Amino acid sequence: MTAHPTVKKIAGFLLVSIFLFTACKVTLLSAYDEVTDKTLSEMQQSTTTFFVKHETNPGSQDLSYTNSLTFYEGLRVKSRTVRIRNNAIEKNKIMINMLDLLDENITLMDSLHKQKPNGLLSKSDVTLLKSAFETQYTAMFKFIMALKARAKAQ
Amino acid sequence: MALNVSALAKDMLNAAKPVLQNFWKEAKPYVEKESKAFVQNLAMIAKLKIEGKITKEEALLHIQIQKNSYRTVLLAVEGLGLIAVEGALNAAIGVISTTVNKAIGWNLL
């Protein structure tokens, strides 16, 4: 006795589904990107250097807003460049959101520094900014390192 | 050979569970630490404003910077969670593949 055509169709569909299901690996996120990792490391170094200078030589005119324009510009260029690169990567929403938040914080820090009457960030400003940026970079690196470990495991 | 759906589902759960438990075991202390730091920074900003050491505009800028930083932490946790879910799914699928291969009698992988 042969099976009903509908039963045959359903069985065939189930087998194909099982085949596809069991033959495919699930990928929910983008792959690790070495260029993004490297660029963020450079940005983090530059930001850390900026804060160390403020902690070592507080109140120095070398740290005035006018003398910090190169720093802000350099950071912004790297931020925008890495953002454009990450736009092109699939399943990358989390990294893109992180980069947008970093870019926004660079802009906000720039605005804060710019509106200081003497052009200098205070000790409290530096403490708060350093905390925020260290937290932000650490969070991004945690995610990047997890992607890197996942790539190695695959 | 018929597939034992209940047994398969149990195997999938057993494969997935350690991966997800490990994720929260690592993520929880990190979230707790950063949440505490966020609140402490907000308190510092409030104190500076009350003492007149920063203007309202400066306080608002600082608050937004701290909020963006904390949002990044939560995004990282979301990302780590997705990696864990992906790992758990693939571990569970791996378990099913072995059992289904045996049941069907041909190698699908």
C-alpha cells in the first residue's frame, strides 16, 4: 500500500527541514573584525593619554580647549571611519549602537570642554569623564574579545 | 527507528543550559559593578551641581555622558548574551544532529 500524496509531501518537508536544521549552524551576530579592534585600541590609548595629562599636570594651559582641538578632531575622525566600516558588516547592530554612543560622548566631552570659562576641565570633570570613557571602552572590548574567542572556537 | 521527541528535547536543554548559566554567572557581577559606578557618578554630579561647582548645562552634559556609557555596558551584556544563546543553540542542534543521523540512518553532516 503506497502512502497518500499529502503524507508523502509532509514527510518530505519534514526531512528537508531536519536536513536544513541539522546541517546549519546558527549565527546571530557579526564576525570579529580586527580593524575595528585595532582602531578602538588606538582611540582608547589616545583618550587615556588625554586624561593622564590632565591628572599629571592639572590646570596647565597646554590642556586648554584650544590646545586640545587636535585630540578631539583625531578621535572624531577615527570614530566616524570605524563607524562607516561597521555599517558594511552584517548582523552588526550592537557594535553600531556602541560606536554611535562613543561618538556622541566624544561630541559631548568636546562641548563640555569648550564651554569652560577658562577653557580648562576641572578635576571633577576629569574624574567623571575618565570613569565614563573607561567604562565605555571596557564594555566594547568585552564584546569584541567575546567575538574573537567565538571566531577561534569555530 | 522513531525519534523520541521528549528525550531529544531534554538532551537539547541539557546541552544549552550550562552555556546560558555560565553567561549569567559572568555577566551578573559585571552588571552589578557598573550599575553601582553609574549611580555613584550620578550622585557626584548632583553634589557638584548643588555645591555650585558646575552649571546646569554642564550637569546635563555629564549626565548624558554617563547614561551613554551605561547604555554601552548594557549593549555589551546583550551582545555577550546573544553569543551565549548562539552557542547554546548550536550545542543543542549538535545533540539533535547525532541522534537524528542515527535514527534516519544516513549522515546529514
